[in-house]
Amino acid sequence: MYVMIGMYCRAHHRAPDGICEECSALERYASSQVDRCPFGNDKPTCLNCTVHCYEDSKRERIREVMRFSGPRMLLRHPYLSVMHVVDGRRQSDRLK
């Protein structure tokens, strides 16, 4: 999540230190929610998850970040992109 938030922040907020305080707070919030996930290490990708970790306002911000950064991840971070797709497919196969 940190990479995606960083990409979003650099493009939208142009923070000189890499990530602005607002985006840093969003990243901390997302990390804390993932750490508390009841699925633990078996946590599915958000698309396949049955539990919503984020409160409504934060969920919309995360969606905004993902909508912007997701398509750009393939060019900027191809390994992370491919692993996310593989992980999502593996998890959705387990749910069947």
C-alpha cells in the first residue's frame, strides 16, 4: 500500500519530502487496519475480502489512491503488480 500511496501523493500533492502528512496518515491507518485483520497472513486482496477494514471516509480515499496508482503500477513496479494479480487469483480460487 505504501508504494501506491507514494505514487498518488507525488502526482497530486507534490510533497518535497516524498509523501505529505495527509498521505502519511492514510498509510499509517491502512497499515494498522491490515495488521489487525482477522485473516492474518491469509488476508485476501481487498477485492476478494469479506470484511471491510476501513471506515467509510478512509475507504473512499483508499479507492481513490488505488484507482490512480493501480494502472500505473504495471509500468513503475511490474513485479508488485504481477504478484498482486497472482495473489488475488490464488485467493479467489480458494474461496470457490
